[in-house]
Amino acid sequence: MQVLTVANQKGGVGKTTTTVNLAASLALMGARTLVVDLEPQAQAGTALGLNIPSSEVSRSLGWALQAYVQGIETDLPGIIYDRSTLLEPFETNGVLHLLASEESTMSRAQDLLVGAGFAATPILRRMLLSLAAHYDYVVIDTPPAISSLAAVGWAAGDWVVTVCFPEYATVRGAVTLAGSVKFVAKNTDNECRPQYLGAVLNKSNPPSNWKQQEVDVRDGMISSGLLPFVGDIRQSDLISRSFAGGVPAVLGYTNLPPGKQYAALMQEVLTRMDTPQATWEIAPPPFAEEESVV
């Protein structure tokens, strides 16, 4: 089982859409895939067409985290939601499951994690390892902050991907995230050893239409050592439409640009997982003609 965490300390960069589309891409390829929603606002659940009703809060990840912090045994497989119905239009043996979030229980879990300190950082990692026989991949959506919940998400991952979009602040957030990941092993006595995998440029325009800020952002991603992926995710109304419809773009618009871009990004992520960093293809510096920079 490989665990991929998607993170940035700044909100609104597209972490959730990246998470669910990478996970759905894996499921389309035939992988048994689990999405873990650590975001109290439960955005990954919304993007997969599920919101936990008030009668089922005991099936929330926040509830399970509270139990684990307090040493209470929990039937983790029993609270997982099956979203594989989203794969029915496709010929695949893949599985798409969800450990869903709910605001009140996740907020309470965060309070308990804060009280437990660094000792609780590996808790999600331990929980997921108990499911290792059931899944090939886990993809984790994290809160947009440097918080106990976010740290638990980084620590749970084998790999961490960050997401930027064409604003200067997102690069700073990604750099902070990449730096924080390096300290996880030390803070967990090497129980958790996530590796930083790279940065996705989201909501981008075609390079021929880049403004100066977009050029500067891509330059900053490269010069800051964020190891940007070659493939960008381009700005598209279809992505927000797919989020609202509860079907990831890679499933709802498979043969249109958003679906193709997410599928290509997932292939690039898998290549980096399987090869030494020295061999990774890194996005080149942007080249903008004077007339295309406005």
C-alpha cells in the first residue's frame, strides 16, 4: 500500500480536487483506492457525492480519530463509504472508497490531537497500516493550515504532493509545507518518514497567455526547489462543475482536457514514486514572449 498526501498551508489552491481526481485516476487504472478526508469542512466527501448525515456521525473519520487518541478500539473498515458506483460507466476492477469527514467530530479530534502533542502525530499512519491488506493506494486530503490535523496527514503519507496556483502566496505556502515535511521523521522517532514528491501548478492558463505573475510563480516553484511536475492543471469551469456534481473530472470528463490532465498527472506522480529523484523530469523554466506577458 502506498499513501499519498496532498497538502498546502494556503486554502483555495485546489487540494481537494487534486486529491479526488488523483484517487479516481488510480481507481480507473484498476487500483483499490481509499480517499481520506482530513478537512473538517468535508470537501473531499462533497467532491465524491457524499455528505455524512447527522444520524451517521459515528461513521466519520473524526469520530475514529477521537477513539484512537483515547485508546478505544474502532472498526475502521466498518465506517468506510464505498463510492465505487462512480466507476460503473467504465470497464475497471478498481475500487474507490472514502474515509469521510464531518465538521463537529473532526474539530473535536483536532482538539484531542493538540492535547496529545507530538506523541499523536503517527496516529493516522497506524490506522491506515491496519488497512494495508485492503488497498493499493491511499490519497489524503489535508486542511489548509499548519495544524495538528495537517501534521497527522503529512506523517501518514509515504509521499507528499503540494499544490500551487498562479499567486505568489501559494509558493510561500508550498515552501513552508515542503520544509515542514522534512521534520516529521525526527518528530516521530522515524516511525513516519514521508518524502516530498513535488508541486502541481493548478488553475493555470496556457503558457501563451501567462501574465507576469504566472511566469514568476513558475520561476519561484523551480528556484525554491519545489520540483514542479511537468503537467499543469489548466483553469476550467468543468472542474468546478464536476466538484458541484460530486463526480471527479477524470470520471465525468474523461476525454476532455481536465480529465486527460489529471490522468497524465497521476502517471507522472507514479513515475516519481518508482524512480530516484535524480531521474525525475522537472517542469522547465517558463518562456514567455514579450507580447504574451501583460
